[in-house]
Amino acid sequence: MATRKSPASAEKKTTTRKAPAKKTAAEPIASVVAKHTPTYEDIAILAEQFWNERGRPFGTPEVDWLRAESTLHPA
């Protein structure tokens, strides 16, 4: 005959969850500009950073894209 555990002995395991890691650019913006002409991916990464800084609003992705382009392509 199987024995049953009492509710007091059946302890719940507590697990901790790590917060998701934030994506960050591998290099500062100035070093990317100094090394080479920015690629589509460079602009996209920086535009996403700007979007996250603005609180990830809905719509108007052009604002962040154009800001990233102007940052990476100084006149």
C-alpha cells in the first residue's frame, strides 16, 4: 500500500527568474562611424535603441530611423 505525504511535508520549490537581457550595441556610436560606412544593420540597431528610449510608442518608426541615419552619417 502506498503512503501519502502530508500537506506539510509537500513543500513547493521556489524558482527565480532572471530578467531578460537588454540588447545593446557592441560598440559605441562614435567608433562605428569612425571605422566604416554604416550598414543597414547598424542603422536598424541604433533606431531600435532610440525607439526603446522613447518608450516603444506605436507608429512613426521613421522618426527613429531618420535620427539613426543622421547620427551615423554626419554631414
